Amino acid sequence: MPEKSGLWRTWCVMGLVLAILFCLDLATGSVAIGPLEVARILCGGQPQKASWAKIIWLFRLPKAISAILAGAGLAISGLLMQVLFRNPLAGPSVLGINAGASLAVALVVLAAGNGPGNRFLQGLAAGGKTGLVAAAALGAGLVLGAILALARRVRNVMTLLIVGILGGFAINAAVSVLIHFSVPERIQAYMTWTFGSFAAVTWDDMAIFVPVMTAGLIGCQLIRKPLNGLLLGEGYALSMGLRIMPLRVTTIALTALLTGTATAFCGPIAFVGVAVPHMARVALDSSDHRVLLPATALCGALVALAADLLAQLPGSQAVLPLNAVTALIGAPVIVWLILKRGNLARTFGD
């Protein structure tokens, strides 16, 4: 673990950057609002224009909160996957978990109204965002469970990674078939969802989104010590008295909950789960999950807010798809990981 003085400096810098990005996210958009006006509105003061208060409270504040929670959840999900599979390139998107959640949402959005026999899908569709959360979490959990079952037979982690990528392609192909046989209105709704956006989460949605994501993040903190044992190998973990199977099941459940919820509300956001855990390792120079888990969550929130800022194209009416921005941020990091594969392998004890 890094020295306490250096650790506190890192925490303070990251916290300061998070506060700055949070304020910028509230101030930036099609209507520019000065930072002082944002602070006045948040403190309950009267802004120069009454419409600014509505913009901040009704639209930008829930969007910024969603970015923080979704970024933290996806980043920690990636960290859990990397420890579970002992693979530095593992993550919800790379292993097809996002694709599983997307397929479940596609079934609800695209196929719910096709025929009288789809009562289950119709019930989920009638549940609105709650139904999407349930479907996405179920889809993510099924894919992750299948990968974990395969991991018991396939010992080579790169082979497992390739299988996960191919599985993601197969799932995306199934989504394409659903799109082909769907009506244009449902296709448009689904495609808009796939672009990814933190702005889709409203205050009404927060009643579900915030408690679920917070519970998942807290649950991850409770298993930080067992994760340290698992990082050193299953043999060492067993010698320490850890129960491997319950830990795996818990890790799967938490990953599916966080990934499924974030995907349902914000769309399938890629690259965050793969790249951010390594950013946190570099920032702290540590693999100790007692500090790495909260640092990864904080880095995930930073990256999500930065991506949201870039997606808004300050000073322009256009809004880029969030997935395009996260890919621009995450792809160079992943390339760097591949080039530095030997160094990362030592991190995971290979």
C-alpha cells in the first residue's frame, strides 16, 4: 500500500478534479451558465434568469449524478472481472456482458409487442424503466454465469477472452435479427438507447437508479479483503480459508447488478470497465483492493463526467453519442495495455 501522505494527496487531487468536472458538467450545454450562477442555484439563491434554475435542477443535476454513479459502477465491475478472471483485458463490454444486457433490453423494446405469446416480455415492457433494469440485469447475469462456467473448463485466460468476444458478436447478431423484424418506431427507440446517454435518467428514475447503484457499490466494498486473497491465486485463497464459490457468486451478482442497472438506464457504455481500473492502479501504484476499489469508483466517475462534457461539444447544439466519446478515451488505454502486457501480467500474478 502506498504511503499515507502520498495516498491522501492522491485522494485530494482526485476529489478536487471530480468537484471541478461536476461543476463544469452543470455549467456546460446548449445554454451556457456561469460557474458562479451554478453555485448560486445549488445554494438556493435566485439566478439572473429563472429558466437557468430549471435547467440545472430538472436536467443537468440528475445527468451529472447519473454519470458519477454509472461511471463508478462500470469501473468497479471491470475491476471485479479482471480479478475474477485474472485477465487485465477483462471487462463487462469485452466479455460480452454488455451485449447480454443489450439483448435483454432489445427483447423487451423490440419484441414485446410481437404476438400474444410474449406475456413475460410484455410484462417487463409495461414496467417501464423498472422492467428494463430487471431485463438488463438478467441478461448480464446469464452471460457472466455462462462465461464463469466455461472458465472452469478453459484454463487459458486468452482463450476465455476470445470466447467472450465471439459470444458478444453472436449476441449482437441476434439483436440485428430482432431489428430486422421490428417496426421502425421500436427500432428508433432501441438505437437511441444504444448510443448511450446520462441525460436519459430523470428524477423519477432516480428512485430506482440511486438505491440500486449505491447498494451495489457498497456491496463491492464489503468483499475488498477476499479479493486481495483471490488476486494471489485460488490455491493461496483456499489456504487462507476463503470460500471461493460463494465469493465467485457474490462477484457475479454484484457485477450483473451494477452493469445491468447502468446499461438499462444509460445504454451500453463501453471501454469504461476495461480502462478505468488500470488508471486507478497507475494513480495509486497499488493493487491493494482496500484502496483500489474506492479509487476505481472515483476514477470511473471522473471519466464518465469528462466523457459527458466532451459529448456535449461546449458551445454547440450537437450532442455526440456517449459511446463514441468513451471509445475515444478508452481505446488508447487498451492499446497501451496490450503493448505493456508483460507488466500487467505480473500485476495478476501470471
